[in-house]
Amino acid sequence: MIEVQIGRLAQQFGVHRNTITNWIKSGKLKATPTVGKRYLIDEQELSGFCKAARIPAKVLDTILSSASTVPSDPVDEPISPQPLAAQNEVRMSAKPIGSVMVVGGGIAGIQASIDLANAGYAVHLVERSAGIGGAMAQLDKTYPTNDCAM
């Protein structure tokens, strides 16, 4: 198993990182998400995908040389038949990477908190007022869809 970052893998393949993410979500590229927007990919699975996608062997060699190798641990292996709700869950490490404080509970602060929590950090969101949402919470409708702001 090798551990790769989506951005670096996309750079090596010459595609956008959302393309790599879509390949993983659709099952074309089998990868297991870990903390920090990294994925574990089996070397044989990656080489088979590269052959099917007609990616040159030179690019595959570059990816394999730059990626970090992770020893296979039977405890961390995903259980094969998972319930439907558990398929979308990301397995995180037993303890958080670190702790982060986000100051400001506006839309940007809320999104930053969600992204950091998904990356494996313990997040503390601090807001000076009683509610979160910032100026967006004061809006009734948003442009151009005329949807509810919150």
C-alpha cells in the first residue's frame, strides 16, 4: 500500500484534483481515505488503473517513487461488506492530529472548521455573538437562485 495526496497524484497524471476524486468516488480507482486528504492505494491496483487509463509507465514510476509506502496492517484493513451508511465514512486515526481554534463563526469559519475536522483535527469554533452564520444569517434570499440563505 502506498499513501498519496490527491493534489500530487493529479499533478502527476496531468488532470484536475476533482477528476481524481471523481475516479475514487465512482470506483474506477480504488483508494481508502485517511487523514489529511491522503489516500491509501494498492500498488497493483494503481498500476492496473494506469494501464486501463493509458497512463505512461514513466508517470507510474514517478508516482511510486514519490509516494510513501505504508505497511499493511490487518487491523486497519476495511471490512469487506459494509453497511450502506458506513461506505461514505472516512476512517480516521484513533487520536486527532492536533487541535485548532477557528475564530469567527461566519460562513468561512464554519467551512474552515468542517474542512479541518474532516482532515482529522480537533476543532474549536469561537464566535463573539450568540449565533453563527455571520452576515449570511441576516439574509433572506441569495442571488442568483433565490434560495434561503441558511
